[in-house]
Amino acid sequence: MDLDLFSYSWAALRAAVDGLSDEDFARPSGCAGWLVRDLVCRLVIDAQDVLITLATPAEGEPTRDAVTYWEVAGTPPTGDGPLDALTVRLAAAYGDPGLLAFHLDDVGSADGRAAGLADPGLRVGTRRLVLTVGDYLSAYVLEWTLHHLDLVAHLPDAVDVPAEGLARSRAMLEEIAGAAFPASFSDADALLVGTGRRAPTGSETAALGELAAKHPLVLA
């Protein structure tokens, strides 16, 4: 079930953060313009959003599902937007990386408990959308997986991204793209190239064929 995969992906990401050294927080992440500490701060904000959404019941029929929850933006993020700048300032304000990691574990653990207790069929509201809890948490498998890739981009000794999350996230991205990635692409490479986190090599561009014109898929 994707709900189990939500909890598994989220636990793996938090374990990766828990294993970071203080020096690791000052290293670059896979997000443009962000250090690892900035990304971890964003994860705290994301975790708070999940708790808020799970506590926000909605009426009416669902307007989105796990795949259509995601919208494709026109341009890749640069890290210079107002919310990005706020995240960087907030991350710096923690001072001690241990405090930031503790906050993520505190809120993140609550996320895991709330997800386990939630009714998958309950309808919740977020961003003026209505989704079932099951679809909302399934959408976050992609979120956690991409950010896990961002976290370990320059940290080769960090906890690996779960293979199950990579496979499910690739399938979701292919649904968003409306086409499958070449079989020669690993799941991680499909996600990194497909979302613009890494530029494709010449051979990868050739393998993508017409699909190359649709990339990158900047998800928002």
C-alpha cells in the first residue's frame, strides 16, 4: 500500500538526516541555492503541512488524486524566491544543527503516527484542493523520495533512498509526463533527469527521444 510506503519513505529520510554530522549540514544539497541545513528546514515545514492537512477535513468530491496533485511549473527553481529566502534565514536561525534535526524528528514522528491513524478514504483539503487521505499521502511518497535524493546528492555515505520509493516515484513521474522513461535509466536517474535535478548526458538525451522536449518536469 502507498500509505505504508509513505511511512517507510518518510522514516528513511528522517534516518538519513539523523545520521548527518554537523559538518554535513553545511554541505550543498541537490536543491539549487540550498545547503543541506536549508533542505532539512524545508522538510520541517513540509512535515507541518502534512499535519495541518490531515487535520483539515473537506467536503465534496476529490478534485485531485496522487498524480494530479502535482502541477508542472514553467521554470526550475533558483533558490531566490521569497519562500526560499525565508527558509534559508530560518535554517540559519537554528544555529546548532542538532536543534534542527531534533525539530524534524519531533514533527516527523508525529507525521508518521498521524498517517498510521488516518482513514485513507477521508477527504482533506490543502491548497484549495480536495483529496482523499490515501491520495494525499501517496503524493508525498514522491515528495520524500525527491528530497531524499536532494539530501544525499553530495553525501555519498548517507542512508540510501529506498528502492521501493524510487520505483513508485518513477511510475508517478511517468504518469505526469504521459510517457515512460527509457528502460536504460535507473529509477534514480529517471527522477533526477526528469525533474531537472541533473542534466542528461548526450546518450541519455538520445535515449529520451521526443520525451526530451518535455523535460525538465518542475513539480510544484
